[in-house]
Amino acid sequence: MKYLLVLAVVAIAWMLWRGARARDIERERRNTPALPQDMVRCPVCSVHLPRPDAVPGASGRLYCSPEHRRAGGD
């Protein structure tokens, strides 16, 4: 019976430790700053935006929206 009690205490301690470790990992992930991104400028309105969000034109220029791509002649 005493071994069962010891086993239960060890199991509870292990579960608490795992839960604390998971919270630490989640907190560390949330506190990690985002990596910097390349910024580009729309030739129509001069707005700066991240390169992945830009709309490419036929001439190789990058625009902030499809409307500005059409307005820019691409």
C-alpha cells in the first residue's frame, strides 16, 4: 500500500512538472520577437509594406494592392 502511495505522489509530481514545463515553453514562444522582414514601397501611393504582402506587377515592381497595380500600368 505504501508503494502505491509513493507511486501516486511521484506521478502527481511528474504531471505538475510537465505542466510547468509546457507553460514555460509557451511563454518563451510568445516572448520571441518576430524576425525582421524586407519592406518595399508601392510606386503609386508610397506606402511601405512587407515584401510577402506585396502584389507583384508584370514589370517586376511591387504594389500594395491590385488596384494600384492596375493604376501603375501593370
